[in-house]
Amino acid sequence: MVLYDVNCLVPRGFWQFLLFLFFFFPMAFPARGDLTLTAPDAFSPQVLQWHPARLGSATLRLMIARSSVEKAKGLMFRPSLNPDEGMLFCYSQPQPMVFWMKNTLIPLDVIFFDRTLTICDKIEGMKPGNGLPDHLLPRYPCKTDAQYALELPVGSIKRLEIRHGMTLEISLPLLFTVDP
């Protein structure tokens, strides 16, 4: 006993159209490794250009975060840093600064600089905050207004014998900020 005649329920050519979509449409758009239809991975470390700098007798390679987006992502999701690598956060003027380690996988030291790139404060041993809810993340405030902050691998302040009054040497045109 036949309850429905399928040909009466669908428009003419419907089955041919479905066959076309199923068999031929995928061939028109082959899968390619370089073709991406999704947004960049929000859980990957950001990639910024490396720039040379000097702090005391140490030569460093720094990524420079100038825009609010670059500063917000910082060193999130980065699995490691070489001992001579870090990220310099640039602001347009001295201001109060408080750092946290949201989605950061590695422990860090942070060094704060005034507008002349002279060290005005430093914090050793900021702990990774990956997986912690925002309200449980420790805050690491600078004791004075600063215009720049440099994150380095934990232990760098001791290893490089960093002290107040030292000056960061870096090409000044690199320090402009994108945001007001």
C-alpha cells in the first residue's frame, strides 16, 4: 500500500538539483589548506615583528604592542619566550598601569618605564592565569604612572640585574601608538 506519491509532493527537477548539490558542488570548491572561511584563531599567540633593543648590557628582541588590540592580547597563549625576548607595551602618555595574566601560559616579569624610557618600577614573578575566571586573576599594579611596560620571561629582572634608573635603548619611531 502506497500512502504518498513522492513525485507529487516535490517540484519537478528537485531530485536532480539535490543530486547536483551532493555530487558536483563540492568539486567546484575543493578543500584547500590555504583557504579559510573562519576568523583567525583567537586562541593562538599574536605574531608581531621583532625589534632590537638594549637594557643595561643586555641585547633584547622585542615585539611592540602599539594598538589597543595588540596590547589587550599581549602575550596570551604564547607557550614560551627565549630569555632575550619580550613584549613592549606603548602608550601615548604616562598613566596608571595595572597588568593581569589572562590566558597567559608562562610566568613573566614586568618592567615599567616613564616617558624617557627610564625604569620607574618593576614586578617579578607574575603567575600564569590561563583558565582562571577574570575575578580570580591577580592584578599587578605599577606604583607610579608609566608610559611603557616591558614583559620578559620570569627571572629576567634578576638575571639581567635590572634596577631603577636604567634606560631602555630602542629606535624611537617604533614607539608611536596607533590609538589616541
